[in-house]
Amino acid sequence: LASPLTEAIGEMTAAKRTYVGCHGAAFVISDSGANAGPMTGDALAAYIKEKQKTFSILNFLLSDNPNELAEAKKLFGEGNVIQAADFGNLPGEAFKVLRIVLERVLKTFRSV
């Protein structure tokens, strides 16, 4: 989970330097379980929380397991996890979240 996320955030950071005022968003589709790789657990949660100050980073959790939901919320934050029991439900949930993200971006631009 950490490697592709850090790569995507690196690219969004570079784009932000080129396109001043732009906003980036990363939607991570997972089944929970960020238990391998260069960053896991509390270190990964801290990294995500820090980057969420600049970018929208949300998790689409493909699971109906309450323990996996709790783990995802620990990593991404309470309001940043969207649970879909199966992949078939994901598009509808994704569109709801995309609308929220776009409304946040619009609100930011209106305040500038």
C-alpha cells in the first residue's frame, strides 16, 4: 500500500509545483491489510495524515469485515474510508465521494 501511495503523492506534489493552486486526490482501493512494505501501521497512518493536509486521500475498502474497517479507519481517518462490500457496489460509492471531494475543491477556490 505504501509504495504506490508515496509514488502517487510524489507525482501530485510535483504537479502542485507546476500548477499552482491545483488539488490532488488519491483514492486507494484495498481490502485493508497494510501489513507489508516500506511503511506499515502507525508510520503509514502518520504519513497519510500528514499528506491529507495537502491532498484528499481516501480509502475504498472492499470488505464487510468490522475489524478491517477499524484498521482502515486507523490508517486513513474516520471520515476517509468508504466501505463497499463488493466491487459491484464500488462505482456508486466512488461517485458519491468524488462529488464530496469536488465540492471541497470548489469551496477552496471560492474562498481564494
